[in-house]
Amino acid sequence: MKENKLRRLLREGKPSTSTRLWSTWPFYAEVLGATGNFDYMEFVAEYAPFTQADLENMARAAELHDMGSMIKVDFQNRGYVAQKAVAAGFQAVLFADHHTAEEVRESIAMLKPDRLGQGRFGYPNRRFIGTTSHLSQMDHAQRLDDIVICFMIEKVEAMEHLEEICSVPGIDMLQFGPSDYSMSAGRNAAENKDATREAEKRMIETALRHGIQPRCEIQTPEEAQYYIDLGVRHFSLGDQFKVLKKFWDEQGKKIRDIADGLEGR
């Protein structure tokens, strides 16, 4: 049975690095893995179009370089997409937009094996990690138990019920979402940076107190130290779309000015 890399890192108490992909073209996942700098990729399926075949191809590309894989899923169709992604070979699922502990319990059950009535994931014959299909039933159950389950804490209501959410068995990682948190509070994130940063800090402290690993999204390596001082060891660096947009905005503006300066010459 092939290994779930992120699960191994968590089990051994080691840090992890990842980055976010929007494109389903497996070439990007393959190039990312070839750098050797990232333990796993995060495909932000919440933001991008995709097919089930895309998920299989992305997982295959990641496996070529011993790189793990995470998918971020929408709330409404989370169970279907999460199960199909795991069956395609994804090793971790990041759930978005949860408000209550009960919603968290429901999502965890969708990824736990249907063994003695404990979960709702059966025995579909798909590729899974490294094209490992047709395992014995209990080996398959162990494979499902190894899937890393993560949740975004990005709603005011979720922060109000944070202690209860952190007490739900089966959560491996939590990540704070400043944009959704601000929206749920009826505010713009740029206008309430201090309050948002304080909420994130409280989430990190609460997660660690419950034995749950916080995962933090940063845009530059220099931002990591603030979170390291808070006890964070798991980082998502950068975002494919943000990197491209920054280049197009900054470098594109320069070449636009150069082109405009040539007019009339």
C-alpha cells in the first residue's frame, strides 16, 4: 500500500511545506514536484473548474516526485468531491466554510471508512494513492483513516464555537481564513487587520492546545517567523494565481509604460 506523505509527516511530528495550484494541467504539478521544495501541493478546487480525470492526473504527477496532494473543496458538494478526490489519489482534504461542530462531524464521517457504522466511505475500486486498488477491506479502511482532514476556520460563528469544533475527533489541521472571516463579520479585511490577526492568533493557540496542527498560508518565506513563534510548523507558501497576477500587474505595467512611451516616435 502506497504511503500518505503528509500523514507520515504529522505522525512523526515534522514540519511541512506546500503551495497552491489553480490549474489542473498535470505538468504544473510535475514541475512543482521536481523542485523538491514542497511536501505536497494544494489544488484549490473551490476556485477552479475540474473533471474527475483531472484529479487522477494531478495525483499521478505528484506521485512521480514523492509529493503529497491536498484538495480544497466547496461546502455544498463537499462529500461527493472529497470522496472522488481521495479515490483519485489525493491524500488530504481541506474543507471550507464550516460554521458549527456538527457540520465538521458530518464532513469527517464522509471520509471515514464505513466500518461498524463509523463512517460513510465505502469500498469503491478506484486508483487511490499510487494506483493501489483492490486492497483487503481492512487495509482500505486504514488507507481512509490515513487521509489528512483539515478545516478552514473562517466564519465568526466557527470562531464562537472553536472550542467545540476542536473537540471533535478526527481533525488533523486547522487553517484561518481572513477573507471569509471578515465577510461573515460584515467587514472588509483591509479595514480590520488587527482584529483579524488577533482572531487568527486565537485559533492557532486553541488548535495547539487541543493537539491539532495549525496550517498557515503565507506569501513570502519571511512571513513564516511570526507563525513559528506561535508554534506553527506547517506552511502553504504562495498561490499560482496571485503570483501570476502580481507579475502581470507589476511587470506588465512597466512594459505598458515602455510601449506607451514609444508612441509618436
